[in-house]
Amino acid sequence: MSKNVITSAYLKRALLFIFGKGKCGDIHFVSENDNLHLFPLYKDEDDNGFTVCFDLASGYDKSPLPSGKWLLKFDGEIEIEINDSRDFSDNGGVFKIATECNRDGICLISTLSPTKVNLIVKCADVLLKTIFYTAKVFFKSSNNVLFTSQSRKDISGNEKCILDEILKRDELKNRLKIKFSFTDKPNFIFYIKTAWMLGQSETVIIDDYHPIIYRFNYDKKVKIAQLWHACGAFKTFGYSRLGKEGSLRFDSNAHRCYTHAFVSGEGVRKYYAEAFGIPMECVYATGIPRCDNLKSNNKKSADKFTILFAPTFRGNGKESAYYPYEMLELDKLADVCRTNNMQVIFKMHPFIKERLHISDECKDVLIDHSDLREVNDILQEADLVVTDYSSLIYEAALLDKPMLFYTFDLDEYIANRDFYEPFEDYVPGKIVRNFDELIKAIAESDFDKEKVEPFKQLNFSGYNFDAAQKIVDILF
């Protein structure tokens, strides 16, 4: 009879990974004094052994691991030594994790004290909660559905796809009372209005970071559905970024209230569970609604070879977002376009406020469409996608588009943001590190397109362009 043995373990981000041979069984941590339990985020077992992942930032009741010593309970042998630590302290609060392996087995030592909250935030919290709970007590209905965003001025993208699917179904259309709260310039009036609507609603549908959502405690029957605006799991986000500049606080309430998160495929469920601080069973591999209409590639309207240039932003979020335009040599790009009967459509990230300046001499082949909110509106026109760290690569793969990755700051980006998988092994196209390499690859049609199909199969297995139908079925 084969024995159960832990053969290796390590910390990565705020996760503890444990590997072994045999079976992991009912593996978990127990606190030394309080008899509290920390169960795995997920377990994978096969004939080769097991992998167990513990989420130390959110795995204990959607919260960071409480202070104390935690002992691993495992029915088997431990053949490793592990002594490592991580410090996620921030904003006056402390969250430190240390591991050690001794005669008691594998231990976790947690040090936790809360971050500081200023008086203005506390006062706003009291007012908004008063509004929310008043609406909840007197006006809540099981048929109320709220679509909301504080990054879009009106409904679009994934949320619009779900609304359209609801309206196709007479029973739902007649039963549900649909409400909307949208803005791309949030102010206190918006927060008051949204708090009132949240209190009334039993289903809330969002597709991005939405701070007011996280202020309240919801009844168990309430569904908070996060559609998320990006496909796949490319660069780290949410609680996966703890310890990085601009990350969430370790004891933030952000994201942790979601009852449903809908993602592109089975392979990324674990990353979204980590990023949102929610259990795996709350993450559903349905596909992304706004990709449903990519099933048939529309006929191109342009007679030129069209390049879509769509990078992500730099900075820590909406307020600090920018793109280093000095890394673009537009005259060189225009020249290669004229020589090869090409045109470039620029679609900068919506967070980037500064517009790209294209000289009159280059406007015959360089076009700025950054005012369009949905990049999918122009993706189907593209013959080539030039990007960097944008999740647009997933939609592009669905359409079998070749890709170039212009990553002049890759090392810096990895240090500050990082990725779930090694960038150079993961991306479905050629990587270029300077503008001359980019121009050369465009001129020579050197895109490494053979990487696209395996990437698509990895991230969209089982997706049949029916995400909106699946999500509406699950929610209603």
C-alpha cells in the first residue's frame, strides 16, 4: 500500500502550495489555541499525487488568517523543510505570515491587526448604511434586479449582454423589475442613489471594481454577480497583488461579497477565487457574455491590412492611469503602413485620459478610436493585434487573430504587477522589446501565429458562445 507523503511546499503571493505523493485526504490547518480551521482553496489529486492550495489572505471566512499558530493536519508523512515568510502590512495594519517545519509538522504563524480607517470614511459609511438598510427593510423585493457600474456611463459590455438575454425571455421580462445605476464620474449623489437601490435588490450585476458594493452586509438570498470585464487570468489583480504597490488592503471588503463570479474557462477559476477572495464554488466557468457575438467573424470593410494597437495602461488604477507615448515612433509606423498597404487603429485603455497625438501627416494611415468603449467593436476588423499586457488577447485568440507583444517595460511590469503564468511562455504571439523590433516584425509578417490555437484551447475549452444563456440560467 502506497503511503501518503508531503514532498514539497512553498509560499507564492498569499498562497501556500503543498505537493505530495499518495492522497492528501482531509488536509487542513487548525489553530493551536482556538480550534479554528483553515481549509484549502482547492485540492487536485491524480495517480501522480496531489496539489493543495491554501489561501492565507481570504481562506478563513473570506478574511486574512487570524493571529496565532496554525498546525497542519495531514494523515501521512512529511519529508520537507520549509521556513519562509511574507509581509503584507499596509496602511498602519499588520499582516505577516511565516512558515516553519518542525517536530509538530508544518506550522503557519500569522500576525494580524487591522488597517486604519479615517473619520470621513467612517461618517460616509454610517450614512450610506442607513440608506441601504432603510431600503432593505421597507422596499426590498425578490424580483428587483440592479445593473450598476461606476466605470461606465451607461449599460454596455457584459451587462448589456445579460440584459438582452433576460429581455428575450418573456417569463423573466414580465417578472423581474430591472433597475440601473451607471456613471463614469462617481460622486456622493451616485453613492446615495446606488445604496438605496442596493437595499431594494435581491440580484446585483456588475462587471468591474465597484467600491460601494463592498460596504454592506447582504442577506444569504441576495446574489452579487461579478461578470468582470476581462477574459482569462493574465496579469495579477485583486488580492493576488497583495504586497505590490497600489494593491488592495489585506483586510479590505472589496470583492469578497460576490456570490457568483463568471469566468472564461475552467482553468482560470482558481485565479479568480484568489483574486476575489471567494470560495471556488462561487466561480463559474461559463465563458464571457460579450464574446458570444464573436462566433461569426464579420466581413472586413477595409481594403487595407488593419492593425489594432490596444495596450493596457500603466499606473495603479483609474486615477493614475497613463501610457508612455514617448515609446511610440508614429512616423516610422506610418512609413511601414504606407509601404505595405496597412493602417493602424489605436484603442487606448478607457482609464487613460491623455489622448494620443497623431500629426496631420500621419492621419492617412494612423487612426485613433480610443473614444469607443468596447474594443470588440473594432477587433473583428483587425488583421493583426499589437498589445502588451492586455486581456484583449483572449478575444483575439477566439477570432484566430495573430498578435505581437510590444513589451519595452516587461521586467519592470513583472516586478510591479506580475502574471499568473510566466509571460514569455504563456502569450500567444511574438514578443518584441523595442520599437525597431516591432516595425521589423510588422514589415516581415513575423507574428508566431502558431501559438494562437493552443492558447485558445487552453482558455476556452467547452465554450460554445452561449455564456449569456448559461449565466441567466444560473442566476434566475
